[in-house]
Amino acid sequence: MSESSALEDTNKKSGGIKNRIPDRGALETAIHRSQEYLLHTQTEEGYWIGELVVDVTLVADMIAYHHWNGKVDQEWQRKAVNHILSLQLPDGGWNIYYGGPSEVNATIKAYLALKLAGIPETDSNMLKARATALSLGGIPRMNTFSKLYLALLGLYPWDYVPTIPCEILLIGKWFHVNFNEMSNWSRAMLVPLAIINHFKPTRKPNPGFSIDELFPEGIHQRDLRLPSDPELFTWRNFFLWLDKLHKFVENYKLRPFRKLALQKAEKWMLERFEGSNGLAAIFPAMLNSLIALKALGYPDDHPQVLRAEKELKNLEHETESSVRIEPCLSPVWDTAIVAIALRESGIPEDHPLINKATEWLIQKEIRFRGDWYYKNPVDVEPSGWVFEFENKWNPDIDDTAMVLLALRLVKTGNPRNRDECFARGLNWMLTFQCKDGGWAAFDKDCTKNVLEKVPFADHNAMLDPECADITARILELLGYEGFDKSNPQVRKALEFIRQEQESDGSWYGRWGVNYIYGTWQVLRGLRAIGIDMSQDWIQKAETWLESVQNDDGGWGERCDTYDDPVFKGKGPSTPSQTAWAVMGLCAFDDPFNPALIKGVEHLVRTQNDDGTWTEYETTGTGFPKVFYLKYDMYRNSWPLLALATYRRILNQRLTKGNGHMKLKKSPSRKTDSTRIAQRKNASKR
């Protein structure tokens, strides 16, 4: 019996519940359109890549840098100004995620960039921006790194910028708090900043330039010191006292190890230029390193300076009227996800374009012992993958897991090569499990909370803690590879997952926005590893996902949920978040769940004729509360995987018993009355 005949037979036997079943023809059309679009957007080299769309701050920082450097391309600046003005909000400020409120760092950076570009203070856009900046607390409320950029332009006193001493590189593992206990990305940003902090290469645009109007009480009247804790003996107060000591040492040049520390910082930075698209291949570190090179005295025509400038330029998208900048490039991540979606949706494993993507991914394996070895000094053959094109010092666990999920589905002309590559990657990844059972992004057990108390830690990224989303993705991979809960590492991971669950049943998402992302990935991981999905604690997650579904059948969540969980699961429906929720519900193997049906129909209904979906919202997370990303590829790759996942569980149900299965609830689902009782009990608690 054909699938369509089985569907008609099932509808008749179910007493006419036909509208609970998605239109199979529309579902197949949506899948086919999406496949065709993605196959046609693969690059000649074999990878896929989508733009990472971010807030206004990167373009604003580059305008500020060009004025500090004294070389301004007026045509480029005109385009940059257009970009900044295009993102200004009605209240005059700028936000850090789509649909969000004005934010103080973004607003003041944009205001500074416009003023540097020659927009007068009396311009209506500037007047509105100034009013909003002041209402947000003005310059004193900016974070440390933003203030440091102002200090470079002579617009903020260095005395009130927390010191970043080069000597931190000299502190080894023998000390509890040392350089390698910081997160991967913080190390990359802080080393060049430590060099800059030593030289303090201030270059004022012109003698009369200032943005003093953005100090609410005046720059000379207001106390610009960082606030201390009311209690006397706290780690924060200790580090503030230590900062005063550093400044005393700086002022009186009592720095016996400074020359050695500077040399080590310079060497560390130059070493990590090699095999990388700029320092750590991320914009903040790349820009900081370029400024550091110039502070060290490297001439403009030095190969390292030219290389740093070229890598930064590669992040730009310049058109006839505007210029925007990506924080980094995402080919490995995007390629792995698209390859998985195409394979799961039925594209054959030996399809030539899939083969091309497979070969490209295999070539991107990193066979180099990078910075991860300091926190994870194990005897394992180096492997792993990164987010970007080249970044050999920093392979990460999440990208590695995603690539391995793709490699297990694909074919290559050299199966042995693929199998050996897969085994290396899996063995390498497994060594990064942390003490409490979870996995983090780059390092192992990078969780010393005391580092969050240092004065320059207000970028909210000093640590690299374990997170439920990455841990669950690894469980998903291990489940597909035959691991089960009898495995010691799986047991520890499941304990971690259980401990991380929120009281309402959801999970926090560190690398995607937010609880929808975390909950989906955990449910998918639990299902793959063979956990009984009818357990109360897992059913609670299903109930939560259903409870936050929008009336249009989709799901959405904004970045404000990182500021206050009261907003969790609330926001306009998006293709990516709807896809995540659909896959989360698919983990319960009930294709007749009404919420799941509505979600699938929403994705089918909102697909564009060319096979794409439209998404404006920001659904990716860089640093929670500080920096977010819109992965442009997400709107097209995740919906295809979601539709393919739904089609698979629907086919399994329809073909069970030779296609004559009656409609009934999955054994993993509770009755509606039980669900209502659960909600009531949750509200009482």
C-alpha cells in the first residue's frame, strides 16, 4: 500500500480526524523546494556559508579605528554611515538584536562613529541618539572594552579603564587564577589589549573633538570609578584594589617583568596568526591585534600588518550604498548542518554535491595540538573542527560534534579515510567531558567563577562553562553510534542534563536563542541515546514546548530571555525556532500531536516559492546579554531538517502494521487530563 493510500485509510479509520494530518503533497513540495535551493547555493569548493548578521557596533568600531589610524576612506565611510543610520531606532538609539530596545554600548559607539564621520551634533538623528544615550546612563555605563576604545581616541581617561597587565601571561598553572583559566575567546581579545594597555597609544582625531555631551553629569564632575560591592571582603573588591595597585605600579614604572611579558604577549599573538584567518578568526581579537601591532611599532607596510588588515577586510560586505561587517565566517558549521538536512531529507549519500561537501569537511580536520591542550593535556591524537575557514589553534567541541553528525551520513571515494577521520574526531571530542559530566565549547573545566569578578570581565565571556545544548548534541551523536546509558560518559552526561533542567521543564540554550534551542537539542539527544521519553521529567519538557507555541503554529523567542527568563519562549514565530520546536516534539514519536501538526503546517505555509524562508529575528547567541548573531543559513537549513524529521516519524507510524495502523496516542505521551493536572501543579508551585 502506498503512503498516500495508507494515510487515507488511517483517516477513515480515525473517524474523520483528517485535518490533524498535514497535506502530504504540500509537505513533499516544501522538502523538494528546500533541497533544490540548498543544492544550488553550494559553492564551487563544496561548502555552504550564510552571512552572520550582527548589530551596528562592528561597523562603528571600524570607523573609530580608521580615525585613530589617521587614514579614512571617505567613500567607505559614507557607506558605513548609511549602514549605521539604517539601523537607528525610532527613539534615536541602536539595539544589539532585532526587535530589542536601545542599548548603551551600541548607541554610544554609533553616535561616536557618526560624529567622527562629520555628522553635526545638531543633526536630528544625533540629537535623538544623544537623548537616548543619556537616558541609558551615558558613557559611564559602557563596558570596559568600549571605554578602552574611547581612551584610544582621548575621549575617556585611562585612569578609569581597568588595567589589563601583560604579566598575566607569565602566570602558570601553579597559580589558581591564571591566563589559561580564561575562555578561549577572552584570551584572544585580552592579549592584544594587554599590549595596548601598556603603550596607551592615544590619538585624538583633532584637538577640539569630544563626546563629553554623553556624560550625564559631566566628565569632570562624575566619579568614573567602577562600583564596588557594599560588603568589604569580596572578590570584586579584592580585584578593584588590585587594579589600583596595578595603576600605582604603572605610574611609577615598577614593572621588573614587563619587558619579558610584552615579548611573550607579542610572540603569543604572532604565533596564533599562523594557520588562522586573523587572531582567533573573530573580529574583536582581529581588530585588537591590528591596533597592538601598530602600538608595538610595526610599520604600515609590514607583512603582519597587511595580513591583519586583509583578514579584517574579508569580513566586510560592501555594496554601492553601504558596508556591513561579519564577526567571523561560518563555513564549517553551515556546511555540516546543510549536509545533515539534505541527507535526512532524502538526498542520496553518493550524490556528487554531497560527496563534494564531505571531501571539503574532511580536509578541514585540524591535526594540530592547539591551545586546548593546556586544559586537556591528554594523550589523544589531535583532531577537531572549527567554525571558520582557518583557525587551527582553536578547534571547538560543538563544530566537531556537528561535523561528525554529518560525516556519519555521507559517502566518500575513500571510505577508510572518512572512517579514520571520524574515529579521530570522536576520540578527541570525548576527552573534553568536564568534571560534572557536561561539555563546553572550547576547553575543559574552564569554570573558575572568581574570574568573573575581575574589573574587565563585564563582556560576560570570561568562562567557557559546560552547557546543556552542546552536551545533548554529543549525546545525539553517541546514540547514533551505538552508545547507551550503560556507558560511563553517557551516564555522567545524563546526570548533568537532568541537573540543568529548569523547573518548568525547559533547558537554557547557551549558543542559540534560547530555551527553545536548549530544550529542542536536549530532547533530540535524549531520544537518540535511547532514553524512555515517557518519564515525567521529559514529558514536562514536551508540555513546556507546547505551552509556548504561538497562535500561528510557530515558535519564537527573543534575546531578552537572557536578561529575564520571564520572557522565555515568547516572541514572533521564526523558521529556525519553529524548526527546533518541531524537532523537539518529534522526539516523542507522535506525528499526530496537534501542536506538532500545527508547527509543520506553519513551516510549509510560510515557505517562499524559491524554497527559502524569511527570517528577521536574531536567533543565535555570541555572548549572552552582550552580543548576538543572526545566522542567515539557519532560516533555510533547520526547517528542512525539521520537515524531514517529521516525515520520517510519520512514515514510521503509517507503515507500521503494513499501513493499517489505527490512530492512537504514542505510548510516550500522557493524556490531556494528565497534562492539565501537570500545568495546574506547576502553577501552584
